[in-house]
Amino acid sequence: MKEGSKPGREEAMKPSRENTDRTSASSFEPLAASEHEVVSESSFRRMIAIERKRTERSKEPFLLMLLEAGNNQSAEMSEATLNNIASALLASSRGTDIVGWYKDGSTVGVIYTGLEANDKNAVLSTILTRVKATLRAALVFDQLNQVSISFHFFPDEWDHGKPGNPINLTLYPDLLNNSKRRRFLLFLKRVVDLLGSGLAMIVLSPLFWIIAIAIKVSSKGPIFFSQTRVGQYGKPFILIKFRTMYTDIDRSVHKQYVTELIADRAIEEDSNPKGPRVYKLTNDKRITRVGSFLRRTSMDELPQFMNVLKGEMSLVGPRPAVRYEVAVYETWHRRRVLEFKPGVTGLWQVSGRSHVKFDEMVRLDLRYARSWSPWLDFKIMMLTPLAVLRGTGAY
């Protein structure tokens, strides 16, 4: 029997007294099989999404266990083996466990909730021991020897200070919508990205040269500024912008401010005392005079069209996240970098920009993901020039 695991963060495994039906290393009480049933693929995947949302609110983790029958059996034999596995697991499961099809006919899944343990490895060991005992009683040796088991904790290790690691999509099956309509719309979005960014690079090429000369003449250092950002599914990429700051500066200032901003402790006043609050560093002495102009007009972001051409970004999407920003995200915050590539513009840019608190910015990104359509992208792109001309919240 082959095993694998993708553990989550240990902080999430601390004991809780709010729920008496918790899972410790020795508290697995089976429920009669007649009291619940193996759920369908669509229902099981929906329940994974529900458990993610519950964890985001309660901070209490859950464990997803997946079992596959191996590749050395025919499809019919594999499905028969998995049916036996599902029935056996159902008979030995607790009332809080959910047994169902992660993939119909090929992968059985079990969702373990109510976890309570200081050592997640103890929970894994206890579950694995019980599962092995259950399967030995239900399968013949050849079948048992081919079963593959994997474990996936939520929150997973991507949320544990390692934002460079791609997220474990096994925990997000609802994101993998492969309907023909969805695939066509995403293909259309990519075509628009290629045509739009390519045309922008050609039309704005004279402006690129002017900006490059102004940066080079006004201060020492390179023309472009590159920085590792976190893209879709947590994949890192190198974002390119025009340099707006002096070289050899203290970059920890921004890191500290971002940490306070996400914790809702950072508030800056606008240069206008009667104006709205600004949630961004203002009057930053590290910014050059040319850089200040580029930021106010958003022209420092024009090189991001190259990121769009490379497929790392889209014309419209969430704001590109910084690595140290993602490292201090709350669990629900990271959903903003899942469904779509980061964008050159987005709802945040046309809906208040730096006058919007961080949590509200995340909600705007999530709203964009829920209601996305080519028409919404078009509306945001049409609103972007007006937002740039106003310069509201740009520093």
C-alpha cells in the first residue's frame, strides 16, 4: 500500500474546546453505515469547498484523504475495488466524516473534520492505521497492495510562509471547471490579452523611450525594476515595472507597512486633511521626482504588458501580490490569487484604489472572480483611463 501526504500548518492543529466532537489520536468512533452514504462526485467536491470556507472562519483544519486502486487493474476491476473501499470506509467512519467520490470510478475521498491534536503526524498515523486495518478486512492482498493513499491538510503548507510553492489544487477541485463554455471564455480572455498587450506595446513604444531616458537622466540605476510576485495558484513570476525609486534604499519599510496594512493597523492621511484616508505609503522619500510622476499617472506599470504577453498576467485581474505580503495573509485572503492571473488593472484600481482597506480590496477581487465575464473585463478596461486621469489613490 503506497502512501503520501501533504501536511498543513501545525498552528492550525491546536486543541479547541468549542466542539465536543473532535478528532484526536485516539478518538475515532465509527458510525453505523446505514446512517449516511457515499456521496457523489459533485456533492463531495462541493463539501470540500464548504469545509474550506468553514476553516477560513473557524481556523479549525480538515484533512482530505484520497485513495486510488492503482494502474495494474482494468477499469472495471479498479471501480469494483474502489466500491469495496468506499463501503468499508463508510462502515468504519465517524458521524463527522464524509465519504464520497473525488473522481467517479477512479478516486475515493474522505473528509475528516473536527481535528484536535498538537501533533498532526499523530492524527495521520492514527487514521492510516485504522484505514489499513479496514482495507485488510475488505480487500484481497493483490488489491490492497495496489491501493495508493494520499493526505492533504487544509490550510496546506502554501499558507505556511512558503508563498513561492504552488498551491495544492487537490484541495480546490471546484476551481477546475472544465466546461466547454468556461474553456472558451478563458481562451477568449487570453486572445484579448495577447492582442491588447501587443497593440499597447507597439502604440506606446515612443512613450517607453521617453520614460526610459527620463529615468536614466534623473537618477542613477537601471531603467526597469523587477520583483518576484505571486501569480495564479501561488506560482512566482518576475514582474517588470519602470524604476521609480532611488537605488540602495531600505526596502524593509514597505514590508513592515504591508504587514501592518493587512493586520488593519496601517492608516495614512491624504495630503488633503479633509480628503479620504489613504492605505498606502505617502510622501515616500525613497521615490524619485520622475518616479513620483510615473506613479501618479500609473505609467510605471506599462512594462507589465510584457508580463501579459508571457502569460504571467492578464490585462484585467487581481493586483499582483508581493511574496512577503502573501506570507502574512489570512487563510481567506489567498483566494484572491487562485481563480485568475493577476492583472494590469482590475476592480481595485477603478474602485477607490489606495483609499480601500486591504480586506475590502480582497473582497473586490473575490467579487470579480464570482462575477467574471468578458463584458466585465471590457467595462473595467474602459473605466481604467478615467481612473488614471483622476490619479486618485496613486502614490
